[in-house]
Amino acid sequence: MQDGRRSLGYYLLAGFFGLYVLFLYGPTLTIAVLSFQGPDGGLTFPMNGMSLHWFRNLFARQAVGDFGGSLRRSLALGAIVMGLTVTFSVAAGLAFRRRFRGATLLFTLAVASLIVPSILVSLGIGLLFNLLGFEPAWYSSALGAHLTWTLPFGLLIMLAVFNRFNPFYEEAARDLGATSWQCFRHVVLPIIAPSVIGIALFGFTLSYDEFARTLMTAGSFNTLPLEIYGMTTNITTPVLYALGTLTTVFSFLVIGTSLGAVLLLRRRRARLGNDAGKGV
């Protein structure tokens, strides 16, 4: 409006957005607040003192649950899934730049797991391992189950990236005598690096908090999501809230680190472009 006053629709949308944010992050904030209760604190308000008691108790030996072991397993599994997802997604993206026999069938099979319920994927892989006489474990059957979830996302991202990729950069590098590996290492990879970081972030986070596809495939040792689920039925103290707070902070740190890496790459690319322009 010309007089500077906001319309009623603006305030309604602002209020709706505020309620949405409160609904989305309110439970997380509540858990974070309750995790700082004193030694005699409970699972609900009102709070009974303020301390870091439950955070210290979290790293002590628990009567039930294995927070340390499950966290290490989830981190290791997430790192492995991240590496494999990045490697296969980039390789598949390069392969799909050219038409080849069976490309449509291969793409359909790659993304088919996205429409299959996660619990069915977990159940099928777990049953297959049992029929073959192998013991399901987080580093074998769970790894395969997680890759059925992360690889399709990585492939779709790389297909979108290479669909907009200008091949003239590679042709210029080859005209200057670069080999195929040098062309990929010094030309293609720096250009697609932000997308590769995004795929790595997708792969790690999707694996780190995956529950359904891990339920029937983790074997005897739980990952962190399974451990948290098990702790909800046994632990009745704010130590569970402390665990939720730490995992949330860790997730934000991973996201922040990835975004920082992307910003550094963009600044480096812009600086190199400015230097090249000055050299010309």
C-alpha cells in the first residue's frame, strides 16, 4: 500500500508462518530446555534446577543402552555411505551424459527404491541375508539398505548438474593437451564441487538418522536412531533429552560446515575468475 501500512493478508500469512515455525521447532526447543535440568529433574515442566548433570550422565556408563557405541557406528556408517554415494553418483552422472544401451532400465532400477516403503526394503534385505546364511550387520546389510536410499538422490542431483554443464570447458582443456583425468580433476570437478558437497551432505544425513531401513538390517548392534528408540522405552530421565540436544547440535554443525565449504569454493572460484580477468 502507498501509505506504508500492511494489509490484513500480510499479517495473517506472517502469523501462519510463525505458528508453522513454532510447530516445527517447538518440540526441539522444549527438549533442549528440559535437558538442562538439575539432578532431580523429570521429563516434564516445571524444571527442577539448572545444570549440566544429564549431559555428564550421558557419557557415563548407562544401566541400559550404549550411546557411545551406537554413535560411533552411526558416524562410521554415515561416513562410508557418504563416500560411496559421492563416488557412484559422480561416476553414474558422467556415464549418463552419453546414451548407452539399457540406460533407461538402469535409471529406473536406480530410483525404484524411492517408491518402495523403507520397512519393506529393510525386511527384504534382512530376509535375504538370513536365507544366504549371513549375519545381518550395520557394516554390510545396513550399508546396502542405506545405499538404496542415498544413491537415487545422488544420481538425480548429478543428472541435473550435468544437464546444465557446458561441455566447451572440457573441449578447451583437451585442446590445450589435458588428458581425460586432468580434464576431470582440474576442470569438471571444481565446477561441480558445490553439488558434490551437497550429495555428500545428503548421503551422510540420510544415513545418520535412518531408522526404517536399519531396523531389520543392523544385526545385533544398534545404530544411534535404533538406540534412541530403544532408550525411550527404558529411560525415564532427562538423559534422553540431553542425547537429543547433542545430536541436534551435531546435525546443525554438519550442515553449517557443508555450507561453509560451499561458500569458500564460490569465493575461491570468483577470486580465480577475477585474477584471470586481470591477467587478460
